[in-house]
Amino acid sequence: MKCISLFVCFFIGLQSVSISTYDALITGLENKVEVISEDKASFLSLKCRDVSLELNHEMDTLNKRIQKLNQRVQKLKKEADHKKRLYEFKRLEYSQELVCIQKQNSILMPYRIEKNLNSYLVDYEKVQSVYLDEKQSLDHQTAKLSIYKDYMKRINVCQNRLFQRFSYLSKFKNETDSNVDSIISGSYALPSYGGYETLENNGMSCLVGGNYEIDSYSSFWQNPIENGTISARCWAYPDGSLHLGLDIASGMYSDVKAVANGIVLYAHAPVDSNNGYLGNMCGWPNGGGNTICMVVAVNEKLYAITYAHLSNEIYVTSGQQVSQGTVIAKSGNSGNSTGPHTHVEVFELKQDLNDIVDYFRNSGADFTFGCGFDEPATCSNFACHIDPESVMELTI
């Protein structure tokens, strides 16, 4: 029996969160920095890095918003000052006219003057009110930016302390972007991070850490879905546009099977089974809806396979060892999908397992293994993106 050791610990980043959530999250990190063990330190370091990236993104967004608000506030202030001066001028002008009118014993003219003067006051008060509202919003955003800057200082202290405690972590300092030299053209659009979540009574959506094994290699590829129909082949849709996987159409809730013996790296069903529409970018990777990612072993080789647009009936969890032919989910129509089908992608892994796992951990769960999303049949130092039909003998 061949045993393939896996150590997988990848961190997938945050969605945009509130100030109170950031405070609780960073406090939790601060409490762990001095007590974290060496085998889990890389996970905590990557978590610090991910929070830092998200905070930078939030601050960039806030700076742009503040800049626009400041320009608008300055413009409104000038307009309000102008209308105030105009009102005061008219009030002085009308007061002089009123003296003359009173000498003539006119009854209607004072009323008309007061009405005209009031219109200038209303104009001023209207602009002044908008100015004060926008100024309050500007002050709020500025205060929020100051809080985020303080959070950034705290997260940097955590990260630097981890670097001091565990010197091997220093290699992560400058790895916030993909290594362009190790990835061929077309992969620059890789997402930085996905989203890991704690599943109710079911662990984590992705592997967090530990030693895992695939007990044996499979000798052939199992069809992922029986009695399905290929609705779009790999590399191109029928209209010629880019398509990076194989689409297998089937009825809702058809059995989706493990193509070979393997380990579940990621399994998450955050959305409804039939919520699909064109442009729906829910799930991870973006638009995948409910997804599973596995490493499988076939004929002395390691492959990665991803299943997307599943129903929310997923029967496996991260870290679980799965035998070939096991029903791992039911098909669906979730995410960026226009009808019930399962999208399948396959990657032939090129390096030894430890290097592959390190890439997963450091990239934050790049489901393409460095091959990117914008060109067909790409390769990186870690894998080659291949046509599923080149290895599967599909009988569908």
C-alpha cells in the first residue's frame, strides 16, 4: 500500500468586515502570538498577513472616499458661504427699502419684501444643511481611517513578533503577490485569497493543518457524474469564448462522485442549490457557488480536481479521505451558472507534495495552482492545467 503524506495548512482571507469584528479578530491574534506552537505559527502569520491586506484595501477605499467627500464638502462650503453673504446683503438692502416704504404707508410692499428675503434664507439653509451632513460623513470616514491605521499598527506588531519567535517565517514577508517569475503569462489575475469559514457542527471549509494520507493510488478515472451530458468542453465554449473546464449537464441533485482516491482540501456550500445566474460571483473561487477541491492519486501521479456550481448538499468535509466512486455531493446550479451542471477542472501536479502544499498555504488556496484564469492550457512551476477529457474516459 502506497501512502502519500499531506501537510496542508492554507489560509483564505476575509471578506470586508466591520470595525468591531476587526477589533475582536486582532485581539484574538494578539492573544495567540506568544502561545502559538511552531507547527501552527505559519497559519497565524498568514492570517496576520491576510488581515493586513484586507486593512490596506479598506484604507485605500476610505482614502478615495475621503478625497471625494472633501472635494464635495469644500464646494458646498463655498456655496453655503456665498448664499449666506447674499442673504445678508439682501437683508440689508431690503431693510433700507423698508424704511422708505414705511414712509409711504404701503401695506403690501413690506409683505413682498419679507417673502423675497425669506426665499434667500431658505436657499442658504438648504445648502448649509447638505454641507453639514456631508461634513459629518467626512468626519466619520476620517475617524474610521484613523481606527484602521491603529489596527494596522497592531497587526504589524503581531507579525513582527512572530518573525522574531520563528525565523523561518521571514520568507513570507514579501510574498503578498504571486511570484511572476514562476508563473507563465496569463496568471497575473489570480485572486489573492478566498474565504474560510467555520461550518456549523462540521469543522472548517478548508484544511487548517495536520498530517493527511491517501491510502492508495487508483488505477483509472471514475466518471464524476453518471448519465450526464457534456454541455461545454474544455478551453472554449461553443461560441468560441474562453472556458477553463468541462461542463457536465445533468438534472438537479444528480450524484457527484470522487474520480479517484484522494483527500478533500476544500468543501463548502454557502449558497442555495439553485441560485445561479450569469454574473453571480458568490462562492470560492469567485462565481463557483458551492465547491469542492480535492487532491487525487491516479496511476502513480497526483492531480487536483475542482467541482463547481454544486447544490448545497455536500457530503464530505475538509481533511476527509475519500475513496474512488464515493458520492461527495449532489449537482446543482449555484454561482455564475445558467443551468444545472457541474464544472470540472483538472491539474496535473508537477512538484513533490510538500512543495505543492507550501504553495497552497502561501498563496491562500489558489485553486489554479499558479496557472491563472485568463488563458487555456497554462502551466506554472507547480502544475499544468489540463483538459479533463485527456485523462478521463468519459462515458457520458
